[in-house]
Amino acid sequence: MTAHGTAGASASARDRIRLTPGRTMTTPGAFRKEGARLFRSAAERAQFSSELTAAIAQLAARYHDASAPGGRSHRLVLVAHPLPQERKETAI
């Protein structure tokens, strides 16, 4: 499965980064994974965050090689934020 969540996607599809609705940019080696999650409680969200942090640390340790000849550094940014709540229209 690719970073976009689809198996067998072409290289150009894998490298596409969504900038704004309707606009994309192709950057070799870049990827994005996005999804919404609904947590039952703040405690569950905190546990998810803790487990995700541990998993990322494990992956980073497995694939990081500071002495790799010709290697290229990448910045990993992981962001989670509450989605805006839908406004309920009220009759006036």
C-alpha cells in the first residue's frame, strides 16, 4: 500500500501533494497520508497519540542511517487537530 492508501498507484500519483482543493504539486519523494478519526474520549485520544509516537519512533530508528552515502534528509511532520464543528442553523 502506498502513502496515499492505494495499492499499486503509479509513481506520479504517489508523489502528488495536495495543496488546496483542485491544485496539486508533484515532489519526488514526498508523500501524504490524511484521515479523520473520532475518539470516544480525551483519554483514548491520548493513548492513540502515545502509541502512534512509539510506532513512529520505531520506524524512524529502523530506517534512519546518518552515515548513508548519498542519503537525503527528510522532515517528518505529524499534526493532529480537532475538526471544526458543524454549525447548526437557527431560525430567526
